Amino acid sequence: MQTCQILVKGPGGTIRARALIDSGAFLSLVTNRLVQQVKARKHRRVTSLSGIQRVSVPDSQFVADIELASTEGDQKVYVKPAILDKIVSHLPTVGLVGRLGAW
């Protein structure tokens, strides 16, 4: 999957974040930590989720009002992603920057 840098805006301010792009997803997700950082407004909406191969994932209890913006240019979009405590559980422990030159 691809990632990109975005600006996430809420009543509490704007922060730069990394977005994970899943073109096959039918739902947008955001971490509770990010929602708290921008002080985004939350609405109660229970959303049942399932992971790859039906891996158990806790249901989302809320969605947030968030504006996503490009880090370059003036493109923006308003989204209501489901809120989860954690979106991915396994992050790489070694960076690839500098190692790609051998390719």
C-alpha cells in the first residue's frame, strides 16, 4: 500500500500526518490520538469492522469531522472517518531511506 503526507485540520489546529492509501477500502479510518490532537468533533456511529481474512477488529463507536488537505497546493476534502485506537499493529523497525540506492 502507498502512503503520503497530508495536513489534518480540526478546531484545535493543523498537524502533518502520514496517510495509508488503500484503494480497495470502502471506509476511512483515523486514530483516536489524531482526533484528540486536532480536537475534531466526534459523533456516535457504531461501525462493524473486519480485517484481512476476517481477523477480529474492535467495532468503531464514533466517527470524526476532519478536513484533509494537500501539503502542496490548496486541495482539500472533508471526511467522516471511523475512529480506532490503532490502525496498524506491525510497523517496520528499520527505515528504508539510504538502503534503496543499491536497487
